[in-house]
Amino acid sequence: MSLTTANVYTILGNTTVYTDKLQISTGANAVTYQSYAVALGTNAAAGNIFLAPINIPANTVFEAYSGAGNKVTIVGTPFTALELGTASSALSGVIGYGN
């Protein structure tokens, strides 16, 4: 059995993520979260997954769908984002992301 190490982020600005879910822990300030779908077979952001950015209050732990291979932006500091699980979205098989 092999263990994989999840990526941990403290900065995310149009950054590719490699699992379908993120656990976001905020500090003293609120942050906003947005995930941008990537066009199949490319690395170009094609559009927002959510209608508007998600507001995450200060001192909160929040789990959000990101989509393996999609681009994520979190505005505000401090925060820590941990990739959870494995890549299971359709995109993971198309452009080689995930396990």
C-alpha cells in the first residue's frame, strides 16, 4: 500500500489543484473562495464553478468542491487549504491529474 501526501497551500491564485475537495481553515480574517473549471484537454480556465465567490468567515474550517485539475483562487489571509481525498473528476483522467 502506498501513501500519498496531500498538498497544503497558504497562497492560491489561479492555482491548479489535484483533488476534488479542499479543506480551508481561516485565521483572524474572512476569505473568499472560487474554483474555475478548466476546459477539457487544456490548462485554460473556462469559467467559474460557482455563481459568486464563497465567503468563508474568520476562524472557520470549511470543505469545498474544487475539482481535480481546476484552478482555485482564495482571496484574503491567513488561510490554509489542504487537498482531501483523491482525484475522481472526469478532468483527472483527461489531462493526467490525480492518482
